[in-house]
Amino acid sequence: MLIYACKRLGVAVLVAVAVSLLTFSLIYLSGDPAMALAGEAATQQDIEYIRKFYGYDRPLAVQYADWLTKALTGNFGYSHYLRQDVADIIFSRLPVTMLLGACALVFALTLSIPLGVLAAMRPNTMVDRFALTLAVVGQALPSFWFALIMIFWFGIVWRLLPITGTESWVNFIMPSVALGYYVTPAVMRLTRTGMLEVLASDYIRTARAKGLRPPVVLFKHALRNAIIPVVSLAAVQFGFMLGGSIVIETIFAINGLGYLAWESIQRGDLPVMQAIVLILACFYIVLTYLADMLNAFLDPRIRVA
């Protein structure tokens, strides 16, 4: 287990380094950052002063090493627009996005796993068709359109739920459903496929022949093996929710990390954009690594693969 964990950790570190290189390059994708900061009316002398002041005149390798060293200590620079420390801005918004992503993931798993299990237990029945129909609708319906539909009916017509804000847990119901329903079909299909394969295996027939109770066969023997790929997918989808929450947070006016990313793109606030991309990518890498460790714990065969 330790050797497997070290191997996966090495891969995670390499991916993190590659992501940091791509994130650092964002500042040069739109051209000369000194000219962007100086503005159109700036003189060449002003541009050179800004380039020297921010260190853009140094070699790229030196700039990257300095930026990465500061980022590892939590120093992401200074916002050009808000005139505040980037770390303070981000970590004041991050808990909202984390809460939204966690609620959306709980909703998705609570809906998709039971549906997948029921569909596998009753293949080609009304339950199976209902689950597959729900999956097709979830894949075809864009999350922003689903969010607008819920706002119209639950927020405007029936006035059951608040449309904007984060004052109460009620404010997170519609955003969590809109964000979580988009990933529900993938989890449900994977659970259904895994359960169908496991329920048709020899050791399940042996467990039934030994007289074990159906709940024991279903949950202790079948679901534990069928849930392994779902764990990896859930971790990946949680990272996707954190990064993809920009649309949902914008629609519901939630002051989270996604809404901050949208604001930073509009303002051209490069340090904030760099920090958001790096932090979300690191979350994605950590979640994937933890999912690999959990899968190795659930299935010892993975450790020697």
C-alpha cells in the first residue's frame, strides 16, 4: 500500500508542476502584461517602469520560480483591480464554493446511487426505464437552463425558494440541485453498469446459494465492489463542480470562487485568475489522489496493478 501511495503521489506532484507552468503562462497569453497594466494611453517610459516594477523584465525561469515559491507559501500577489491581497480575496470566497460543491455532490450521489442499484436489480422494467430516462434528460439539459427553469417556477411563480444570496441553507437548494443534477447521469449509469456485472458474477451466486440474506448479498458483497469506479468518478466530479460552479454562481449571484473568476475575467485581473486556476487544479489533483487511495483500500488488487 505504501509503495502504491508513493507512486500515485509522484504522479500527482508531476501533474501539479505541469499545472503550475500552464497557470504561470496565463499572464503572457494575452500579450505583454506591462502594456495591459499601463493602458492604451501610456507612454513607452510608463510601460518600462511598470515592467521593471513588477519584475516582468527578468528571465521567465526566474519569474516562474519566484511566483511558485510565493504561491507555495500562500502569497498569490496583489489584485490590480480590487487593490487587495489575492489570498485574502480568494479564501473569503472559497468556503461558499466548497459548500455549494459539497451540497451538489451529496444531492447527486443520493439520487444516482439508489437509482443505479434499483435499475440493476430490476433491468428492463419501469424502474430501469425511469432511471435511464432521467439520465438522458440530465445529459441533454444544460445546467444553466435547468437553473433558469427552477428560478422561474420555484422562485418567481410559486415563491418557495430564494433566488439569490447565501444567508441560509435554503439559498443553496436550487444551486445545488442545478449543479448536482448535471453529474447525476454519469454516476447513475456507472452504478447501474457495475451492479449488473457484479450481480451476474460467480461469487454472488455462491453467496446466494449459501443462504445469505438478500440485503447482505446486495450491500456487503455486490455494492462494495460495484462502487469502486463510482468513488473515482465522484472525486473527479466534485473537482468539476468546483471549477464549473462559475455558471451557477453567476446565475444565482452567489459570491463564491466561481463568481469571482467571472468577475476577474471581465476585469482582466490576472493575479486573481492565476490563483483561482491553481487552487482549483490543486483541489482536483488532491481529490483524485484521495480517490485512488480509497479505491486501493476497497480493492487490494489495485495496489499491485
